Amino acid sequence: MSDTPARLLNLLSLLQTPREWPGSELAERLGVSPRTIRRDIDRLRDLGYPVQATMGAVGGYRLVAGTAMPPLLLDDEEAVAIAVGLRAAAGHAVVGIEEASVRALGKLLQVLPSRLRHRVGTLNTATVPLLTGDGPTVDPEALTLLAGAVTKHERLRFAYRARDGAKTRRNVEPERLVSTGRRWYLIGYDLDREDWRLFRVDRITEPFATGARFTPRPLPAEDAAVFVASRLRRRSPTHTMVATVHRPAAEVDGWMPWTGDYEIEPIDDHSCLLRSRADSLKWLASGLLMLDCDFEVHDPPELREHLRTIAARADHAANRRESGSGRPTGP
């Protein structure tokens, strides 16, 4: 194989298989000498691929983890699998990876051949996710387009449905996508209104990247998360919760079933004081219950009442007697 770039790509593809390759086997596979394989290994190392060599009669080469992420070669099946997985991660708001999933999906779709894009689209059309949260669903295609516009500093046009149902057309310089766990938001500078705006992505339709580039403006907040939190507090009725949680503060901070505005203050080694804000009593109650420990709610009284309702409903379900037919009574 005299085409050096093609040979290097084939060699890299083999090395990305999780095994150790003897130099003689690589040479046989690629139709070159062991000396050429050694030179090609050096070329890959110069390009940033961490190829480890082991000495001895059974020694060989394998690709190991390095200090940076090198480019990867994917076959058709791997590319389709990753694209479908990234769509699922983006659409289900998995805390901590949502925006990264959208960015990666956008990069992958940009280079996928049309035949593979068709396969990805077919799989997603034929698959229905089971949604376990109470948040609205978001089209991954729209997220991908918005993320691309944010990354490229490209102006967007889209239709937007406000909370009261009013529909408008927007011309926006997109700044950032932010996920709150239940909803996606787009931060952008509205050119027609000459002000910063916050848009719920599930209310955006017909998004269109215009191709016109812009110079990013300074965001009027410390960061995107602070901007979203302040706007949400301003526009929505907010419940402020104060509760004692009988679990170490570090564990509570490391496993918060919700995202958003919260503070944790250690009381002792086994408990902490939790303060949080949300626009839904159901969301606060479910978050506390998902911590899987004892707790006492100090405020607000409405949350305590909501928990009583949940407890009564659970008690009724747990103590429902079975009828003589062996089937549960009730619907």
C-alpha cells in the first residue's frame, strides 16, 4: 500500500480496536514491511495519537489514553449508534451532558454521509422514548440547529409562541443554550426589541440560521446560568423551600434530583439545611423524596400540605385490600 495517508488511516482504524497488535500482523494486514509500520507509528505519535509499544517476542502496539482527545475513526454502525445516543441524551435532559450532547450531535451530523443521516432519521422516527419527567419535549433537530448558530455566532430567525399564546417572529443573535433539567432555554439578543431575551426552546418553531455572522455582545450577567435563573425568578411565581435533610451535605450536593437555584448548609456530619427555589411544588416534593432519606420541611406550608396529600395517596395504595377474586379493588 503506497498511499501513505490512506495507509495511516487504515492503521489508525486497526489500532482503535481495543487490543494489542503485533507489528508483523499490522504489516501483513497493510501489505508493508515492519519497518514501514514503525515509521507510520511514529507519524501517528507526531499527530497526537498515543500509541504504546511493548517489547519482546509477543510485543506489539496499542492505542492508549493520552492527555488530549485525538480524532477518532468510526465505521458506519458506530457513527449511527453514537448519533442516535446523542439525540437521546439531548432530548432527555440528562444533567451535565445536555449541551455537550447537542454540540457533539451537530458536529457529527455535519459530516455524516447522506445514507447514514437517513438511517439515523429512520431510527428516530421509528422509536418512541418513554418520558418520565413532567417537562416538555424538545426536537433534537431544533437543538442541533440552535447549538450550531450559537457556536458559529450566526443570526437566527424563528417563530415564537409566548406564554399567553401570542405568536411572533424573532430575529436574534444567539448567545447560549441552557438546560434546567426540565426545560431548554435559548439566551439571545433580540435585534427588533434591542434587548436580551430568554426563549423556551419548546416554544420555538421554524428556526432558520441566516448565515449572517455577528460579534458577540457582553451578557448582562455573571454567566448564562445566572442570567437564566434571574429571568425565571422574575417571570414565574416561585416557591422558596427550607428543609432539614438527614444526609451529609456533600452527598446532597453530589446528588441533587433537580437543578437550579439551591443552597446547602451543613448542620453536622449527618445532616444539612437545604434551601431551594422552584416554580412547582410537585418538583420540590419529588426532589426531596428522591434523596431517599428523612427530612423536615420548614417552609413553605403549601409544600408540607402537598407532601401530606402524597403520603395519604401512597398509604391508600399500600393498604388497599384485595377482593376475593384475587384482583385489586378499584380501577
